[in-house]
Amino acid sequence: MPPALVNAADAAYWAGRSVGTIWRWASEGRISRYGSGKSVRYNVREIPKAIRDEETRALIEPGETPPLPEGARAA
């Protein structure tokens, strides 16, 4: 299945986390980064989805933190 690429703001909404968290996850190798600079994109299929209210889209629970790759250390 090809990656579904989104920008950091969209990835943050999907995960129910901040943009800074998405950047950190990518720097730690938890999620893949495609491109560089302002055009960088993230594969939304690698990011656990947040639980949101069906009607209001209010955040109920953020998505789980993706696991670190083997042998990596958290920032």
C-alpha cells in the first residue's frame, strides 16, 4: 500500500498531538519523513489515530506513541 502523505499540521490533527511532537517522532525514527524543508511530509498510516467525538470532532484521547526503532533512544 503506498504511503498517504500529509503535512505536519494534518499529521498532528490525526494523532491528536502537537506539531512539535510529530517533528520529534520523525527525528527519533518513530515515523518516516518524506522530502525536506517546508515540503516535508509524513506517512499518516504510520501514525496512530486519535479518538475524536463523531459530531464535534473534539479530541477524546490522543493516538498512542509509535514505538522506537530497534536500538534507538528517545530524545
